[in-house]
Amino acid sequence: MRALVLTFLRLGPCGAYALAAMFLGSMVLLAHHPASEFTWLLYMTILPVMREPVFMLLAVPGIGLWGAAAILVFAALFGILLAIRPDRYPRMRFIHAHVALIATALAAVRAMHMQAGLSGLSLPDVLRGDWSFLPLADSPLGTALFVIVFASCICSHCEIIRHIRAK
């Protein structure tokens, strides 16, 4: 039972990357079927959770929509390999989980300041030097994803510490 729970927690970053890929897919669906109620529901559900990380990835020169989708799908599939074989690549799992944690945390903080247009792409208060406690966004999906990815990071820290003690 413990191994199953730990494997589920290790799959948390895969969920973050897969959700970001689904957000890209919902953007494509919205472009092709703008009158679809399901497409709008999918897009608006994922928007507060993955808006900032996906738009930051799309802002990298040379990465288009399909390149970003390929990167995110590859990251999700690579995370499945890392979750199945946790003892094999502990440092890669550490990096994989922490990139997903940074992305979900950035999305949670930025979702509170959503606005239309590009003027909202300034640094969040935390990065400007205001270290006061900022509440997470009201999205239950984003909060659950952040908690699972955070637990995955804790698991990767424990594995690294256990690996160091074994030496």
C-alpha cells in the first residue's frame, strides 16, 4: 500500500505537465470550435491553473504551439518512467518535480492577479521583494495539483537524503 501511495505522489509532476499539454490542446480546440460549450468549459477550467507557465513556455523564441506541446507531453511521459523506477534516477526526479512545483506555484500566485492584456505580465509581488504571505488562487484544481506536486518534491528530498545516508 505504501509503495502505491508513493508512486501516486511521484506522478504529481506528470499531472502538472499533462495538464499544461491539455491547456495547449484546449487552445487549439477553442480556435477550431469557438461555439463549443465543452471547449470553453475545458479552457476556462485549466486557464487559472496553467496560464502563466504555458505562456512563458510559448514566449521562448523558436518554440511554437506544437513544440511546446511536444515538450510537455515528453516531460509527462518521462515523469512516468521516473515514478516507476524511483531508485534509478533520483536527481532527475528531483529536478522534474521541482520544475513542476515552480510552475504550479507561479500559476497559483499569478492567478490572483488575472487581467486581460499583456500589462499583467510583470513580476509577482514575491519576486519584487514583498515576502508577505500570499494566498493561493481559489481554483480547487490548482490547489490540489500544487499539494500533490509539493508532496512529490518532499518525496524526492527524502530519497536524496536516504541516498546520501546510504553512502
